Amino acid sequence: MSHIAPIPAPDADLVPTPETTPALDAHGHDPAAYHWVPVLKKRRKDGWSPDKQRAFIEALADSGSVTTAALCVGMSESSAYRLRRAPGAEAFDRAWGAAIDAASKKLLDAAFERALVGTDEPVFDREGNRVGRRLRQSDRLLMFLIRAYGPDRFQSATVRSSGAIN
């Protein structure tokens, strides 16, 4: 006879439950974060269905390009702008703005990358033959980013001496 007691069943409150994380797109954005209802239009085989509208907004957030997003869903850029201006499309317009805001973060990432790492440029000889490459860095871009992200530490001397605040 064993004196070992059986292991009791775990208390339901103590059992860890897996956290549900939203499915993010390739750029870390949650497409479900857009709380909007697609524009309700008369159904057309070649028109802006609710699914096409959602896919357009997602592609716009990924690319930042209306042309690219419209092509991704098989629609024209001009029809996207018409849909945005249509009566009842206020939520679509807000989702469009949110998508552009999400895409603009990629621009900032690219600016920092160019300022810190630089860009590779080909070097050509007088005859137009490619003979090498060089790394070009933009000091103007670097100064712009420093002033934008550290205005208290890196303001210009004229601003400091005049006491003006940006």
C-alpha cells in the first residue's frame, strides 16, 4: 500500500491560458485595428466589394501607394479616389488616413537607415563604364533627423541665443 497521495486536478483559475495575439501583416500592423465599415455600393462584378475595400486598405498600409494598392485589388487609382469621395464613405476615408499613417512609419525607417548607413551608388569612368561603387551618406538628412528627434539638445545656435522655442 502506497502512502503517496494522487496529484489533485489543477485549479481552473491557475491553469495558464494561451494569449491570443492578433495576426499581423508583414509590417507588424494589425489589419483588424481598422474599425470601419466598407462603403455599401450596388453590387457589381467589377466593383468595390467590401472584401476589395478591406484588401485595398491593407495594401495601402503596406505600400503607402494608392496606385499599388489599387492594382493589388484589380481596381484603378481613380476609382479608389472616387470611392473615397462618395457619400457615405467617411469611414473608408478614415481607414485610408490610418493606412497612410501606418505606411508613413516606413518612410521614417528608411530615412534613419539612409542617414545612419548611407546608400550604395555606382561609380562610372569617363566612358560610362561602371568601375566601382561608393557609400554616400547625407549629412543634411542626418542633421534634420537629429534636430527633429533631439530639439532641446541640437537646436541651432541662433535659436539658443534668441531664446526662441521651436
